[in-house]
Amino acid sequence: MKQNKFKRNVSDALNNPKLKVAIRRTTDRADAKRATAVKNFPGFDRTREQGQKIKDHVIEYLDYYLAEFERNAIANGSIVHWAKNAEHASQIVVDICHEQGAKKITRSKSMLGEEIGLPAALDREDFERVETDLAEHIIQLAGDPPSHIVWPALHLTREDVVDLFRENHQNPIESTQVVDLVSSARRELRHHFLSADVGITGANFLVADTGQVCTVTNEGNAELTTTPPKVHIVTAGIEKLVPSIAHAMPLLRLLVRSATGADITQYTTFHNGPKRGTDLDGPEHCHIVLVDNGRTNMLKDDMKEMLRCIRCGACMNHCVVYKHIGGHAYGSVYPGPMGAVITPNIDGLNNAFEPVSACTLNGKCQEVCPVNIPLPTLIRAWRKKAWEKKVDTIRNRFLVACFSQLAQRPRLFQFTTNMAILMMKPFSRRGWIRWMPFAGSWTTNRDLLAPQGQSFIQQYQKNRERHEA
């Protein structure tokens, strides 16, 4: 069971002031840039509606578009593999690498790769694995898993990166300037790009009518990962499909603005399988591994709306829980609101209930989602299933049952609320409560806002009387 581990992770995160600085530094900047990008794109709402319709259409006819993509990808010269679960997918990739006699493998950032445990699978087989995304390069040196799906090294400060580069780069620099740190990483990675036997990427979109694979990066590392090696391996979830390039375009406009606040990313590439006879460069072999790993279960478990997700990370950038605890506290590949919906499908509800129950259901995640996924509704659905299956602790179920009895008795509810306000007043200091009995879970790591003198019901009645007078 992961519940106790989640609570320990949360406590550790809340007691780490450096982590809070690192998280807010990135997510607050992402919030502001996204807001500006949306404001400067008058057609955002219309494009959002279009993107939602495209994804819903593909989900409705997923079997048709999967068959079409496979047919066209094979026509391009690619070899298509089907993987039911994470272990199967990783084994397919490992087997391909062995068949090609690979020693060094470069990898472009892919959350699907993290989901299926690919880095660990490659390391167990003693391949030399080189992460080529700058942030992934940083966390590989640190020995950390990603803490965000767009900025994997979000939990580290620039000072941390300086120390890592000085300790691990062959020709470390003395400068602490960002531009110099980036140059150091480029020098360190360049020879790996040119000497790799296999390059592995994910896919932002799979284009059904052409069999193409679309990657979106800001660094060009996906292009360097796929071009010099003789073998290109793609790992992609089956929900990444779009009917055509024309359908990919509105989704690209949504993805980049929601993820980084830019109008367009620096590198958007449509890969067409292995190189042809007249091509000057490119891989000699291309393998595409299409991964299910619980996605078809989401179709039948009333979670199909989550398959719209284009992995922009906007939901976690705006999540009040994520902003306090970061990604590692969740203990899963996908943190934040999206993780609260996806992870129970991967790890099982028994092992993923605590992150589901941590959500405040404030709705900001749905508000900023570029394809309008009803994340709060889906999270509530998981909570309902947890209640029905008695996944939660006896203590929590008892507390919910008590609240249910109060909520069904308005007078008793008001009396209990008023008594609680009176009992909390002695512990209030300057509008905050630092400690009080039975509130240790909250006050251990943060102060509790003291009651403002009246309950919500009392204030509502007072305002209503004022307006009626």
C-alpha cells in the first residue's frame, strides 16, 4: 500500500523550504506566460472546443484509427509493435536493442517511457542510456525521477544544477549563468548524439492517414536522437492518434500555449519512418511500439475523457496541492490532477487513493485544460469508487459518515458549526491558528486560518436580510 508513503512524502515536501521556492519559481512563471499566450490568441476558446471534438472523435473510433495508422506506418517502412502493458512494452524495446547489437542508447524526453519503466529496463540490461533533454540530463545526473511532465527538473534550483555539472561533466565550467550551463550540457551530450546506436523518442501525436509520428521539443534533441542512430524506436500511448496533419495543427496550438506559454515551439517534426534510398540521413530502421497499459480500461470505466489529455502540464501548474508538495510526493509517474485520474488505472485504486483524496476539487485544473477534461468530475468518480470498495481508512470513513449525518440535519449542522467557531477562538492569534487539538495533521506544517467571527450560513443570512430590507 502506498498511502503511508504518500503521507510521508507530503510531510517531507512541506518541510522543505528550498523545494517550495523551486516549485513556485517555475509554476508561477508558467501561469503568467500561459495567461499572456491565451490573451494574445483570440481564437483560443474556439480552438479549445475544436481540439476537444477532435480527441473525442478519435476516442469514439479508436479501433479504426489504430488500424489506419498501423497500415500507413508499415507502408512508410516502419515496424509496428503492440504492447498490452508496461512490462511488455519495455521488453519489446529491450529486445529490439539487443537484436541491433546496441551499446549506447540516446533517449528524448517521453513520459510514456517513464510510465512503462523504460529507463530502469535499459539500465538493467547494461545499455549506456543517455537522456538528451536538458532537464532529463540534469535529473539523470542527480539520480532523480521527473517531478513534472514538462519540466522534469523543476524541483532543483540553479545552484543544484551548477553542483551537478561541476561534479559530472568532463570539462566543467566555473560560470553559474544559465546560458553557460546550457552550453556545458550541449558539449557533454554532442558526442553521445553522434555515437549512439539506437535513439528512442515518444510521440506527441500519431497521424493516422500518413503513418507519421510528430514530436515537439524546444531543444532539437528529438531530431538529434532520431537522425544519427541507425535505429529509431518510438513508444506511444494508443490515445495519441489524430486523423490527419490538419487535425494535429489546432492541438499543437493548444499544446504549446498551455505548456510553455509560447505561440509555437522551436522544433515540431513529423517523422516518416526509416530513410529512403535518396535520403542523406535518418535511421535505417524504425520501430513503433503502441502501448495500451490501462487505456482501454479507461474507455469502459467512464474515464474516457482523460484520453483527451495532450500532456501539457497546465493542470499541475495551477494546482494548489502540486504547488505545495511538487511531483515526487505523489510517488507516481503522473503527478497533480491528471495523475489523480490516470494513476489508479495504472497502479490500481488501492495504491493510488491518497493522491486522489488530496485534491481540493477547486476546479482550476479543468478551467485551464486545453481540451476541457472534467478533471474534478473524474476525481470525484474515483472517490465514489473508493467509497464503494471501502478502500479508504476506517477513520476517514467514520468521519465522512458523521459529516453525512450532520449535513442531513441543518439545525444540528449549524449548531455544531457555531460551537466549533467558539472552541477555535481561544487558539486564534492574529487571524491564524498555529496549533489546536485534533488539528495536528494540518498545523504540523502550516497555520490554519482562524474563523472570521461568523459561519458562512450566518453571513449569508445577514447579507440576504440586508438586501431584502
